[in-house]
Amino acid sequence: MSQPSREPAPLAVRAQILATEHWGLLAVRSQTWNEVMGRISAQLTFASASLVFLALAVQGLGYSETFRILAISLGVVVLLTGTLTSFRVANASQEDYFFVLGMNRLRAAYVDIDPTLAPYFVTGMHDDPHAVQQTYTMGPVRDVNHVLASAAMFVIVVNTIVAGGLVAFVGWPLGPWPAAGLGVVAGVLHFGLWILQGKRTYETNTDPQWIRFPTPPADVS
């Protein structure tokens, strides 16, 4: 037995439901990034404290084998916690993309309720990558600038420096220049792997399967 069709809710009720969802997304997004920024701050504090400790230790131990082992041990721990932080930032960035995508869909619903609102939105009203990027940048900002200035890139760069320094200490018995070369290679590999991981995440986020309300071709500049 089929259920009788229900009448759509009044426009005021629909707007209230959409606003409730909108505020829910904003709250979760804010909570997520507060937690992530706390993780990043804790990681930087730990890395800075480790550097200060090594700077004090080298004055008493010199560049001895004991100091090298101490530096390697601290480097492993800092890199491990930094890698965990990078994973958390990457996950939060992916979640954030879909938070923005969801809020873009809600703005599309607002415009469906009242089309006269469209000129007043400065953020995207569609859920394709172009509209999501419009919400992220809200101005003449290039994609590359947005990526380079992101929290994820900052953590990756810090971890790359730690990885390069760690490998350089491991290779120190080979001599200064070979150790420096190994450190550079390790840093480049570390950076490249994380960039590849970020590229794959971006491709997942921008998969056409998520698009329900694409930007009209005439609005794509």
C-alpha cells in the first residue's frame, strides 16, 4: 500500500530546517579546526623543545656518538608525532572540503526558496570544485597560493625538515657531505610522498560523483 504524498513544508519551515543544518556544519567545522590547531601547536612546541634540548646537550657532549644517538632518538619521536599530526590535518582538510560543499548546497537551497538572494552571496552556491574553491578563496587568490599557505603544507614542510635532519644524523659517520646529501634526498622523498598523498585526496574530493548542483557554464570564469 503506497503512502499518500505529503505536501511540501511551508517556505519558512524549510528555511528554518536548512539554517539548522547550516549552523550544525559551522559548529562541527569550528570544533574540528580548533582541535587540529591545538594538535599543530602541541607538535611545534614539542619540536621546539627538542631543538632547545639538543642545543644544550651539544654544549656538554660535543658532536660525540652519544649526542648523535640522542639526536636520532629525539628525531624519530618528533617525526613520528609530526606524521600523526600530518595525518590528522589531512583528514581534517578532507572533512573541511565536504563541510564547504555541504554549505554550498544549503546556499543553493536558499536561492531556490528566494532567487532574489543570489546577488548577495559572496561564497559559492553550487557543489562542483569551481564553486567550492570560490567559497575557500572569496577573492582573486590563485589555487597554488591557497595550497602553499595551508596548514597541511606548513606541517609537511616542518616534518620534511625533521626527516632530512634525522637521516643526516644517521649518515653522519659517512662524513658531512654524504650525510647532508642523504638528508636532502630523504627530505625530498618525504615531501614528494606527502604531496602525492594530498593530490590523491584532492582527486577523491573533486570526483564528479559528489556533484549534484553544478555551476552553470555561463557562470564559470
